[in-house]
Amino acid sequence: MDSAISMEADLLPKHRTRRVDGPSRLRADAKDIMELWGELDAAQADLPTFVAVSLERIPPTSFSSSDVGVLLSVNMLDMKAQLKELQAGEQKRLADAVATAMGKLK
């Protein structure tokens, strides 16, 4: 970070204050940031490294924590569909058995 601070101010793009809000301002701000980044990169300035103070505040990105939930949800939906098929088949068998029993009673 010291090299970025010690760079001569005339080598860096000037800070611009914009009074207008909206998409054009956002576009111009993004362009300014990219221009500054390019100048710092060209000067091979040491930029700060950002770290987390508490790892618990970082969202999980491993397979075991995020994708397992999705897989479990998909498996649960599949199991529910299979259970509905089994229930429908069982209801049909029960209806057929009742119809057969009623036919024998007549």
C-alpha cells in the first residue's frame, strides 16, 4: 500500500465530484475506478490485501455446505413424487379389491 500512497499525484487520475445521479453517473464512476486501477497496475503499485477478521462471517463455498442442501432438496422432491405414485397405486389396488369383494357378495 505504501507504493500506492507514495505515487505522485499528477500520475493518477483526478478525483471528480459529480452532482448528477443516475445511470450516467454510475457508468462514469465505474470508468473512473477502472482508470485508477489501470494506473495503479501500470505503476506496479502494491495494493492492499483484504482479509476477514472472522471466518464465520464469510458465506460457505465448499461442496459440503452449499451443494448438499440443493441435493437434499432435489432428493426430497424425488422421494415425494415416488411416494405419490405408491399411494396412487395402493389406492387403485384397494379400490379393485373392494370392487371384487362387492361383486362376490352379489
